[in-house]
Amino acid sequence: MCLISSISQLITGKTRINSKISIGGWVRNKRHSKLGMSFIDLYDGSCIYDIQVIANNKLSNYEDEILNITSGCSLKIKGIFKYSPKNLQKYEIYALKIKIIGWVNNPGKYPISSKKHSFKYLREVSHLRSRTKIISCVTRIKHNIALYIHNFLHKKNFFWINTPLITTLDTEGSGKMFRVSTLDLSNIQYTKNKNIFKKDFFGKESFLTVSGQLNLETYACSMSKVYTFGPTFRAENSNTKRHLAEFWMLEIEIAFSNLEYIINFIEKMLKKIFKYVLNFHEKEIYFLSKKIDNDLFNKINKILLNKFNIIEYTDAINILKNCKEKFSNIIRWGEDLSIEHEKYLTNKYFNNAVIIYNYPKNIKAFYMYLNNDKKTVASMDVLLPDIGEIVGGSQRESRIDILDERLKNFKLHKNDYWWYRDLRKYGTVPHSGFGLGFERLISYITGIYNIRDIIPFPRTPYNAKF
Ligand code: 4AD
Ligand code: MG
């Protein structure tokens, strides 16, 4: 059986025109004409195109079955593959045989009818939403970008490290982690007695990781250029379009590099990804620009063609303080920027991507390199218009005495971080890295500004239904 994607490739070779082919797929739409002909739009998710199948009333099951086909039915078709005489589609299939594989029970109640559905509605039927053209389109783009990133890094001599999802350390120090335990919750008051975790599965209080970074650093300090790409978990009660409790992050770690190096690296890498999307997914971006955001090509080109604006945190604060915009969140040196501040900088002031670096040490994690001013750390965030932060990174603190001081300030126990500290004791090197939120990246590229529509089965507060 052919996939629709392979048919479109075959047609360029012109080998299969007027020959017999078999395909399988699901009905998007159907029309029955009074002249004894039916037109069925079939999809199989392999590419952006549906294919039109033409069935005439000479087919043996025309009256009994084909006339009763509805959206969502699965079919197997044998037919002649032809150029389409009309310009609506490039080619079509004249059916010789149509086998109905699966009917739709109660078609009036089929959740994915051929009409337009809102994203909000589709989230309620996440198990069926990949049947829509938009969600399958996002899924293909996502797949190819992930492959592109792996290839890009491979060509640059990075190694993919599978960092653990279960951990005993809180990398970001936010305390918002999901517990992993086999203890019987109904019988234990374990919050009062930390010793209880000695009896737990790992013999220690354990969690789902918020970042693979600390483990990744161990390999960076032996294999030079490494990355990890996988799910990460945050138990923050953030009900926003940019937050998931489970999201995918690409984390990169480079030995013998400093903050400046990774700032340049991420700008180059993002531009490569955006260029790839325009070259490889032009049709999909065109489709999404018609359906979602008619400025999408401009938004992608904006990132691609312009130099990122690189400013220090202190300068960002001054810009925000001196502008005429009314913000609801406070702007004060030492406070984190909120999304309204980020959006002002990206959408209005610079009208493009912004990289902010050298944040105050108290609002960033313990592992970031302390600058000479002793007030800021060598950190950076990449902000894109509309969605704000998509990358967070830093040079890592490679000096053991300062690292120990920082652990103390954060009220973290040195002994818990013994292996992380060992990296600073045995052949320490300056090294730097960053984490790129994968769903946020795809959100910008597709113009779908709620990342719950980017991940197949979103995990958010009170929602792990599917
Ligand atoms: O800025 P974050 O918290 O950085 C880290 O976790 C570092 N350990 C990364 C590193 O240096 N190796 O997260 C990195 C990125 C953010 O910029 C954002 O794009 C994304 O991860 N992110 C989220 N995406 C979706 N839902 C959430 N709750 C997210 N939290 C962070
Ligand atoms: Mg961050």
C-alpha cells in the first residue's frame, strides 16, 4: 500500500500516472453527486495533502456502502492514479474497489466532523485531534525539527546523553518537583518524618527531574560537547499558554566555553532551524499562515534575517523603567522580568528576538558563574516576540569555593551535591550550556500560541486526562 506522501513523490517521476495503486486512509469529507458519482477526500497523515478518490455507481458496493460513508470512516482503496482534470487538486484516484474497513458509529456524534473546531474544543478530544489537518501538520513539523536538531548537533560533534528522569536533586532550586515514591501514601505521614524515605524505592527522597543539566555537565567535563533531549517536569501551578507540567527540553553543554560563546551559538542554531523550516516546510507554513496567523512568514523571516538584540539585564531594566508603557508588575533591579516586560522588549522596543544576559544572582540558580561584580551571574535568556523566553542558559560556576558559597546561600546541602562538586575538584574547566523549550520553539514557528496544542497530550494542573 502507498502513503499519500509517497504518491506525491511518485508523481514527480511520472512513473505511476495511469497505473494501479492501493492506499488506505480516513475520510475527511465526501460528496455524492446526483450523476451517480461520489468524491471522497482521504487523508493518511503522511503529508499535508488529502487525496480525492472518485467512486462511480458501477462499483458493486456503491448503493449499499459507499453512499453511506461518512467523515472518519477508514477505507482501503484500489484505483487508477491520474492527474486531476480540474485544478482543485493535482491528482486523484479513480476507484476500482473500495473496502470499508471501519465505520463510524453514530456519525452525528463523531467528535471530529468536517466543520472547523476550536483548539479549546479539540483539547477535550485529544485522543482524536491528530485527525485534524492542523494538528497533524504541527506534528510533522515537530518531528522534522527534532531530527534536524539531532543531525545539526551530530555534524558539530556533539554526543546525545540520556540523562535520568528520576533524580534526588532540584536543579533549578524552585522546589516545584513531582515526587516519585512507592510508599503507601494512605498509611504514611511522611512529611513529618524524612527518615521514612530510607524505606522508599530509591532509599532517598526522589523526584521527576526539572532539568537534565547537572547530569549532563558530568559528560561535558569528559566528552566536551554533549546534549540531552527529553521530557522534564515542573509542578508549578502555572495555568498559562506557555507552561506545561511535562515538557520537552533540548539541553546543550559545552566544555571550555563561556557565556559569550553560547550566546553566539544559540543565535546561530535558532537561525539554522528557522531556515530549515522555511526550506523544508514551506507548504505547511503557508497552510498555517492561512489558518492561524497570516503574518507567520514575516515572523519566521524576522528571526532569520535580523541580528538578535543582546543586552544586559541592567540595561533591560533601564529601558523598562524609562518607557511610557504601563505595567502591572513592578520593575526594580533585582526582580525577575514578567511576561509583559518581555513582550514589551520583543514586540515593541526591539521588534525582534532579544537576548538578556547577566541577571542578578538572587533570581537565578545556584550553579551559574558569579561575575566579578559579585551581584550578577553569567546567565542569559533568549526571548522571542509573543511568547517570551524560549531559552535559559549560563556559564557554570567552575570554582569549587564559590560554588560551595552559592550552595550555602541557597540553603542547599553540600553533601547532596558531592558528585557535582567533584567535577570542580578533578580537572575543572569553564563550561556553559542552555535549555531550549521545545514546545515553545514549535509554538513560535507554527503560530499556535498555546503550547497545549503543540504537545500531543498536555499535562497541566488538574489535567492528565488522556
Ligand atoms: O530556564 P529554564 O528553567 O532552564 C533550565 O532548566 C536550565 N537547567 C537549562 C540549562 O541551562 N541546561 O528552562 C529552559 C527552557 C525555558 O527557557 C523555556 O523555554 C522552557 O525550558 N520551559 C518550559 N516550557 C514549557 N513549560 C514549562 N513549565 C517550562 N519551564 C521552562
Ligand atoms: Mg528560565
